[in-house]
Amino acid sequence: MRRSTRAALLATLLSSLALAGCASKPGPGPAAPDAWDRSVAGLPTARAPEQVRLADGASYRLTAAPVAHDPGAGAPIRMFAYNGQVPGPTLRVPQGASVAIELENRLPFNTTLHGHGVRLDAAEDGVPGLSQPAVPPGGTSRYRLRFPDEGVFWYHPHVREDTQQDLGLAGLIIVDGPRAPGEAWPREQALVLDDFLVQGGDAAPYGRDAASRALTGRFGNVLLANGRPGWEGTAAPGERVRLYVLDAANARTFRLSFPGAQAVQWIAADGGYLGTPRNGTSASQFLVSPGERLVLDVLMPERGSVTIRHSTPDAVRDLGWLASRGPPGGGAADAPESPHARARASLAPALARSKEPAQATWELDVRLGPMLASAMPGGPHGAHGGAPRPPPAPIEWEDPAPDMNANATAADVLWIVRDAATGSENMAIQRTFERGSVVNVLLRNLGNSSHPMQHPIHLHGQRFVVASVGGVPNDAPAWKDTVLVPAGSDALITVDMANPGRWLFHCHISEHLEAGMMGTFTVA
Ligand code: C2O
Ligand code: CU
């Protein structure tokens, strides 16, 4: 469809959506405190994240509360923070530790704490309806978290992520394995990537009763590193810097490169180290989608700075810089070897099973309501009638239809994960896997759906290895918990079903999760 035709359809669609929006908007109502208040009066100013070391048996309080912070809006706006920090504090725990996190809710909404990727007890997973109930405003709840795996994890609410996570509630968890005696370690730097949608000097409005922008997700117009546009860090000339990268955006996939670096090595993905670090250059590109993590070692130049760059086929945008400053740095010359040796041993049993037939196929699909369906290229029956459509772009780097998307909610679009064996969809899916089994699961992202796009699929409570994507075998396996499935592709994952319980799996585009794209599986 040509742009002009599409624009005309969008205009029609928008006027009907606007009417629907007006009709459902609540009236002014009584003078109850407004949960959606946007004022900053009296709010403390957000601080940059601190690193907090927690020993085995420690207790730590995380308070979620409003703060004033400027995510590129031009002035501080009302955001949410853990312990006054945007992003939240980086929690650092030794492998094998158990800690108690006391979550205090000073938000005007229910919230929870979800330890993303952490193989914790199902009861502590922070998913209302499956584990503890949500914590009401003013309430406190204790989460007992255990950390069996070394790697990079993170925490965020599992209630209306489209709003709560977007407004600042996300933090890293780094779990340290044992260090070989005398092993030198690089300088470390957390790098939480995000974007933010600024409109009229504030956050673009969120859907009150249901997440808006449910079609393609909420893409921001400002890019953030560690909660700030144009973030800058420093390191010594020539130093090795280990970046712990998280994509905490609602919808955006980043493709990173590091112009100015002497070299870049890929060290780890999600919850696990690669068997062997992969050597790259300043021009190598590293993909990270919502919920995924990457550990990258950047070798600083002798002078000058390293740019943290996001490039798509259409645009190049810089997220921040690492400036080399001070005397030439010490620190590790090479990547420490011990975590990689442990990863090789730990991955071997799963890799040996990754060629076995898939025991489950989960299809990724979408059903559009009549208004959106008529505006999509190819019309309501695009997949079946008319001329064949060209193959979808594997990744949507930006919102292709921001106006159409803006007011779309779960009432207009249902995102679907379907168990191919039974046809059951989303929360109706029932699958039980034997505890201790290694199971291949095929994630099939239908390329002929009404709106094919990428989906970062996350399994709670377990770890997996990506065996292949689009039929191409993965030559850099590592333990993961989230995998990006490009539009029209299959991803085959080999799951270590070791952690008992009933667990959620879902797309990590916040708005897709809110528009249905989740199911559960049981390990028993
Ligand atoms: Cu990062 Cu179900 O979550
Ligand atoms: Cu999705």
C-alpha cells in the first residue's frame, strides 16, 4: 500500500478511535486523589543508580515511589523510582545467595517485584494470580529471592509494565560466580538502555484502563542510557570496560556498536556467559531486544572517547559516550576465563539435546479488531485474499503507524501465542513438562499474520539455549531467558525444565503482554 492510501485510511480510523476514546473516558468524578496526577510538586529529584552489594541472608528494602526526573522532556517530570533512583539500584549478589527484598509500595497503583531470569521459587515470582498477590498502594511485601546462576538479571514490576516500567521502575541484578585466584577483572559499568515518549513536555499519555499503543508497542522519541539522554561515563585510556547492558524499553530493539573502541568482545547473554568470548571490532553490531541482556567488553582507545551507538537501516542515533580520562588504566588485559570454562561445562548437556524434535510449537499471531483490520495493508483478509504480500521486515525499528497505534488497546488488538498441538491460545494453554527434562520448543512467528513483527519471548523460572533462529544454527550459545523471534522466523530453544511450578511465558513488548500475548506452563 502506498503512503497516501494508507494515510487516508489512517485518518478515517483515527476519527473513529477518537470517538470511541471520548465515549469511554470517565467523567470528572469525585475529588478522589488522582492516581494519574502528573505534577512534580514536592517530589524529590531522582538520583543515578547506586550499586548495592547484598550478602547471603541479607535483607534489603526497595521503595517504589514517585520522583522528579527529566528523561529528555526538557524539564523534570513525574516519574517512578526504586529508592529514589532511575534506573533502580544495581543489586549485586554472590551466586548461591538468598536475600529478602522488602518491597514498599508508595505508588498510586498496585505493583509487584519480578526477578527477571532469576530461577527463584515460583511463589516469589511477582506475577499476580500465579504467585503472590500484588502489593496495594501503601503496602509492603517480602520477596525471598535465591540466585542459583551467575549472570545478569533484572527486576521490574509485573503489573502494567507499559506504565510502571516505562516511568522508571527497572534495575539490574548482577550475580557473581566464584573468581579464580588472582583473576583480574575489568572495570564494570551498568548500561540500562531505554526510550521515552515525550509529548508536550511530559510523558505521552498512558491508557488508564488498559495499555494504549497495543499494536506495535510504545516506541519513544528520546533514547536513554541509564535513564538519561546523552549519558556519559569515563574510563582510563586503554582500559577494558565490561558493560552490563539491559534493554528496558517497552518495545524498542537496539542494535549497538561502539565507534572509537579499540575492540569489542561479546562476553555473555542474559543469564550466562558464552563458552568462549567472541571477538568484534568497533563496527560490530550487537542486537538487544526488550528484556534481553548482553555483556560486552569495550577496549578504550588511548585517547578520545567511545560512542554508544544505535543504528538501524534508516537512522544512526547515539545513546551516550565513554570518555577516556586520567592515566592509562590497569585492570584485566584479557577477559577473565573462569566464567567461560564454567559455561562450557554447564551448557554441554542441553546442547547435546538441541537436535531432538520439538515437543511444543508455540505460534505467534495477532487478531485485529475491525477498525485496525481495515487499516492494515492488504485489508481485513490480507493474509488470504488479493495479491501476495512481500515478506515482512524481520524487525520494526520504529513504530510504523504511530497515529493508528496511539489509541489502540486490547479492545482493538489481541496478540496471540497459540499452542499448535491443541489450538489453545494465551492463558488457555496447558502444558506440563517433567521436572529435570530438557525440552525443545519451537517459537513460530507467523509471517502472514495481520501484523507480523518481532516478539522477544521470555520464559519465567527456567533457562534455555537458543538452538537456531530462522533455521540458522546458533554459533554462540549461552543460557538465556528471552529470545528475539524476528517476524516470519522460527526460533528453536532448548529449555532446561529444572525449576518446579506454574510459570508465565510472554512477549516482553509491554503492550503485547497487556494485549494478551502470554501463557503458562507447568514444571512438575
Ligand atoms: Cu521481564 Cu514476565 O518479565
Ligand atoms: Cu510481541
